[in-house]
Amino acid sequence: MELKRILARDARSANEKAVAQYGPDVMVISTSQVNGLTELIVAVDLEPLTTEEADPFLKTDYARPHSLKPTPKFDVLLGQTLEHNKRSSRERQATQVAKPIVEVPATKAVTSSKPKVPARAASQALPEAEVRHAEEHDTLRGKEIVALVREELNSLRREFKLSQQMAAWQGGMPLAPALMPLRDALNDAPIPVALRALLIDSIKDHDNLVDALGALQRQLSHAIEQEQAATPTQGLHVLAGPSGAGKSMMVARLAQNAALLYGSEKVMVISFHDQRAGAWNQTQLLSAQSGVDCFRATNAATLKLLLEEHTDRQLVLIDTPGVQMDERLSEIRALNCNVQCHALVPVDASAATLRRVFANTANPWSSLMLSKLDEANQPWALLQFLTDKTLGVSVASRGDRTHDLVQDVALGDLVQRALENLPIESMPVQEAAPTTARDNALNALAVAKLSQVHAKFNPETTGLTHE
């Protein structure tokens, strides 16, 4: 594929120009504003090379026009690259182990009854099983990344086709001239097509920008309004979600909250089947901050033993890896231990990520947890998900500290943040927000302060002047 750049005065003209030049199946990669114009980056399929054109590439590994072998797929190339990196890593480790052992001369008389341990044994401190599990985790993670990228591209194609179908409908919709900046901002923002059409349809009856924004806020707030789920403070709870969503930090926040209620000896954290490098060390450090006990279970049998030995715990939190989420949840549910599963996603999660988490209907979720409240400015995919689903939100988090736990989640703040970050180019002066009572009080206070300054520094008594 090849990337092409298109410039037009607005998003609609850019889309029409892209369809006219490259056909209705063109895929839009990104949209941005450049010097007052709309820049559209699209991906175009390349024409296949002939034998004469491909002649300079005959010496490469994956371009053999004389053989009938097809070009390997991306996942095949990724697997070959991972295998090559694994072999190189093992060869480097073997080279380091094969280095000669250098004896350190004794400078002090040290007496010990324990036999000396060769330096070579210390270099093999990492068990081979852990190395193998780490390699398997990397392979699975790579495959899931490839699947996620493909799903994102398919989602972009679907969104672009829907936007083409909606362009004609929006073009015939009468809107007030004052609402044109808002319509362009809604088209430029990363809003799903279905939600964008609903929002544009809701502002057609208004004639000024302030009323239209208020209507959007009221409609979105009403659409996502739902009963809040309870914070996990008792029983057995499992946190699952995509990699990088902040599951370990959320487990630490919930553990610290429960430790303040019942005491640290009544709370337990379990890291289940997480083979990431440094994941267990991170769990230990986070649990040590709140003083709760943490354990590691590499399989379902070990997890069952831990749960049977600690039945006196008030709260048990299980942290799961981001890869093979459905398999891990199935193993935990097979234990029949009355577990509650909670889905954790970042506020700025894409629509493809949300679909991957909630695609399996066999996973009944108890609540939805949100992370990274302070980082997301365009939570449109999450807003659309909340309008379609009835899953309640239990807790959220902001910041990078263990006590940054939000138990009273105000979903209206997400709507306000999304509307405030719309790329509206200009707002008419006559449609500025009206002066509130608070502004009037501040103005009166400022006038009183100026009067006091004038009385204190009277020119007739002090000889000073001021403006």
C-alpha cells in the first residue's frame, strides 16, 4: 500500500476528492488541520510489479518472481522475526555462560563452612521454564498485536464506508450558518459514524452554538446515565482487560482501599498466570505499599490451593494478564468459587479494543472499571459503548499513585471533556456565554477593591496618581 496526501478546504471536500481520485474503497488513515486546510492521509493499493520492474529486487528473500511461491503474510514474517530474535538471544546467553571463570584473589582471610559456588551456576539463576514461558508470552502477545492491528484497519474501512454514505445525507440537511463550525468539528473528531449522525441530527433545530452545545451535552449525559456498580470490597474479584490498561495498578488501589476498611491482614492479591518480565516484581512492590499479602499462581491448580488455604480473607483480588484473556477467565470460572469478573479499559480505548474485550458473550461481567481519566481527551468510543450497553461503572482511576481511586464516577465529566476538546475553529462573538451571577459578584468585588485603593492613595493627600 502507498500513502497519499490530499488537501481541501473542509473534511467533506477532502473525502469527495479522495473518492474521485482513488475510488470508493480508499482507506483514510488520518485527518488533521494544516494552515487552515483539511489534510487527509489515505492508503492506496499499489499496482503489481512486472518481471522487469521487480528485477532489482530479485536478490531479496521475499521477492522471487521466477518462483511461484507467494509473498509471505505479515503474521508469518512476524513469526520468523520472533524466532530469529529468540535464537540470537539464546546464542548470546550461551556465549556469556561460556566465558572463562576468573578467580578473585583473596585479600582477606574469610572462613566459612559452606562450599564455594561456581560463578557459572550464578549465571544460570533464571530457570529454563521461566525463559520458555516468557518466550511463549512474547509470541502470544505478538499474535494479539497483529490481530488488533487488522481489526483496527477493518474498523477504519467500515467507518469510512459509513461516512461516505452519510455524506450525502448531511449535505442535504439544513443547518444554521452559526452551526457550521460545530458540524465541521464533529466531522473532524474521532467520533464513530453512528454517534456522529445522531449528534448532528440533534443540533439541526438550533440556530446558535451555545444552545447546540448544551443540547449535545444533555443528550449524551442522558444516554450514558446508568446506575453505578458497587466498589469491590468483599469476596473474590478478578480484573481483566487489554495489556497496558493498568490492571496491576487498579488491583493495588482496590487492595489499599480495602486495607483501610478491614486491615491489611484481611486482604490478599494473587497474580495469576502472568509471565511478563518484571510483572511479579511489580505486584510485590505495589502490594508492599499497602501491606497486603501477595501470591503468585502459575496455573489453576495452584490458584485453587491458595483460595482454599485463605478462606478467612475479606477480599481477594486476582490480577490476570492481557494475553489470552478469555482462556484465563474460563480457567478461573471452572473452579466454581463464586467469583466476580470486572472489565478494565482505559478511557481513550478504541472501538476495536472494546469489541475485543466484550465480544465473548460467555463472559458475564459484574462491572466496568475505567483507567487513565486524566489522560483521555476524546473518549468518544467509550461514550458510544456506554450508550449501547447497560454495564455499570464501579470505579475509575487517575494519576499514577495507589490512592488515586475514584469511587464516585461522574460520567457527565466524560461528556463535558469530550465536548470541550472538539476542534471548533471559531465561536461568534455574539454567541459568547452569558455573564453569570458569579462573574457579577467578582466584578463588584474588583470595583470595591479599586475604590479602597483610590481612597488610600488619594492624590490630594499623597501626591500619587493612578489609572
